[in-house]
Amino acid sequence: MKTELLIIGSGPAGLQAAIHASRRKVGTVVVGNIHDSSLKKAKVENYCCMELFSDGKSLLEKGRKQCEKFGVVFLEQDVIKVERNDQRSFVFDLTSGERIEAVASVIATGIAITKLGVKGESEYHGMGVSYCVDCDAGFFKDKRVAVVGNGSAAVSGALILTHYAKEVFLVSKALEVSRNLESHLDEAHVIRVDHRWVKEIVGQHNRVAGLLLDNNTCIDVDGVFIELGAKGALELFNPLGISLDQEQFRYIDTNKKQETNIEGLYAAGDVCGSPFQLAKAVGEGCVAGISASDYIKSILSEIP
């Protein structure tokens, strides 16, 4: 499948970018689910021109209808891999196994990291506990590692780790992934799937040493990758060399046009840093949608 613009994330930043791009006659696909947006459960009262409380869910649903009115296509899936096809396009792998090629992309994934909330998680963060397989897999070459999670990020993370670790455990209560990912998991015989859950992350000498499971058995591992949601922007785009802010190295660095350091790649919303407010997300989404549209039209005008 090919499109002109692919937007990752269907929260306020992604929806606003889609509205502006589609109104400018740019073919637009949005990947994500509005139910994953942090705005869904929020009550909004500090947004301009809104007198009364409004629930985030209804705002998101209205935004999607606006987008669909202008021809935006929504795919309720996750992106699990991004590659640069050439200097004029990107290729995105989805959980369904489908590949989408796009001239430009807007990252609007937000920054939420879902934590396990178990003993040892915070204590050993950075000392064996990680939330980013693509960022940290190289530190566990020939080690024993575990990936915790039920969704696409967990399975794709476990598959990546097979190229580094000597043994990979996938701890999952019940896998909720596409048939395509499940078939890849079945073919990866070095991955051991355990359908129990984590009770505690155990450490020794200031490093992760194992996982205590809910039946009180322990798996000896050197690292634990917690993947409880979709892949985040930093994990997806780190292999492309995306630049982060120079203060915390947690957020994507952009200019006033919401451009990243990678040509054709834009970012908007919480993924660009604070303040984490609806108004900022919508404003940056607007700029990103317009900037990406201008870029796409300039690229297409050069093609004979």
C-alpha cells in the first residue's frame, strides 16, 4: 500500500495533522487507535473556546469523524518497524504484516510508558530493566533476557532480541497479536513463552538477576524488557538516527516547522516534550500537517 502521508498516533496531535493535510488534498493514513490516547480518559476544561467540561473520548471521536469527512484512512494497528526506502520515502511494517510506503510521516505517538508496577522495576531501571528493545538490545549480547507483555511490541521485541541474546523468554498472560506475528513467534524456536506473570524483578550486585513469577518460581535473566503497549517513537525511529532534545534526551527535537533532523519526518504533541497539554498538541499537529503537506507537494512536483 502507498500513501503520501502516514501519521503514527490518533490522539489530538495526530488528528489535527490529519485534518490539515487532508484538507490540502494530501493522501493521508493514520495508524493507531483513539482508545490508546491519554486524552481518552481526561476531562478537558482549559481548552480555548470551551466553556464546560468535555470528556476526551468524545473529542477524539469527533476528531476522527472530521478526518474521515476529508478522506483520511484509519488503520487500527501498530507500527512495529520503520525503514528508509530511499531519500524520498519511508516503509512502515504493521502488526497485520502489511507494509505501507509513504513520502512523509508525522510522529504523534505521545510518550506514555506503561510500567509493570512491581518491586524491583524502578530500582533496576537502567541496570537491566529497559523499556526499549531497539535502544538497548546490543547490551545483552549472549545474555539471557526476558520480555514482558501481551501485545505486538512484546512479540516483535522478543524476535529482535533473538539476534543478540542467547536465550529469550516471553512472559505473557495471553498473547493478543496478529496471526502474522504469532506465526513468526512460532518459527523462532529460541523464544520460550511463559504464560505466568511477573511478581518481582530480582537483583543482585546492583543488576537484574531474575524474574520472580506469580507461582513463586524464578527465571534467571540478565535483563528485562517491559513492553506493555505499542512501540514508542524513540524505539521505532532510533535506528534511523533521530535527534533528541539536548537536556533530557527523552523527547524528539524539532524546529518551528515541527521538522525532525530526518528529511520528510515530522513530530508533534507530547512526544516533543512539555507542556503536556491538549492545546500544545493541537497547535503542533496543525503545524506538522501543513509542513508535511508542503514537503510532499514539493517532492511530487519534482517527479516527472
